[in-house]
Amino acid sequence: MESALRQNVGQLQASLAPYADEFRAKIEENVEEVKGRLMPYAEELKAKIEENVEQLRSSLAPYAQDAQEKLNHQLEGLAFQMKKQAEELKAKISANAEQLRQKLAPVAENVQGNLQDSAEGLQKSLERQVEEFRLKVAPYGEVLNRVLVQQVEELKQKLGPLAGDVEGHLSFLEKDLRDKVNSFFSTLKEKEKQDQPPALPAQEPAAPSEG
């Protein structure tokens, strides 16, 4: 009976091995996909900042030269600060994605190594780690929104009387960037809801041994 049990355990471990590999591959794929969706975001955001700032610059044509120079200088400062925030967001996303990868690695090992863990338990562990990643990353969008609003408000104050002339453009800049931040993090949440790790096979009970 003991030898039969050992044999059954060995067979179970062997049958689980491909699923451990599948989990590892799935984890790697998901982490890379999250990074792949998030990392270009900083570049897209910087491009959007440049686009909006150029639109603001073009609106200066009717104004006197000294007014143009003042506003242009302030716009360059605004663009620099906004792009700096986008770069910081990119670095934080990269660091948190790597943490997610490290935390999920033991989950794949448990598929093969810990026979007491059920498939449901492994699923919950994986979901918990992904949810933790989302909770860490999502606030960065909210912080970025607050920074954008603050920087636009500071620009208005620095411009003084000129601020009224470009109020509409500044409001559009603020709303455009804020909408982009919000829509991106909304799609991130939806993406995580759709991700499902591979299911483990149902194991048939071992046949009783006559030994």
C-alpha cells in the first residue's frame, strides 16, 4: 500500500509539472503584457503634453512680443514639470511590475511542490497579488491628475492678466490630460478583470491498493 501511495504521489507530481510550467509562462506573459500596456503610456502622455503646449503657443500669435515671450517661458516650465511626472510614473510602474513578478513566482512553484494547495487556493493567491499590483499603481493616476491641475493653476497665477486670454486653452489642456489619465487606468482595471490564470486539472482519486 505504501509503495502504491508513493507511486500515486509521483504520478501526481509528474502530471502537475506541465501545469507549473504553464503557470510560470502565464505569469510571465501577464506581467510583460501589463508592462507593455503601461510603459508606452508615459511616452504617449508626454506627446500629448507637447501637442497641447504647441496649440497654446500658436494661440499667442495675436499678442505683443513681450507677452508671447512671457507665456512661452511659462509653457516650457509647465511642459517640463508634466513630462517629469510622466517619467516618474513610468519608473514606478516598472518597479511595481517587477515586484509583481517576484511575488507571483512562488505561486507557480506551489503548483508542483505543494500538493496540499488546491487549484482554488492557487487561483486566489494569484488574483490577490494582481489586485495588490492594481491598488499600488492606480493611485499614481490620481496623483498625476492632482499635479496636472496644480501646475495649470500655478501657470494661470504666473501669467496674471494674460491668463484670461488663454483660459480656454489652459482648461482644455487640463481636461485633455486628465481624461487621458483616467481612461488609461480604467482600461488597466478592466484588463486585470479579464486575466485568468490557467486552470489546474481535476485529479482522479487513486484506486485502492490490495497491498
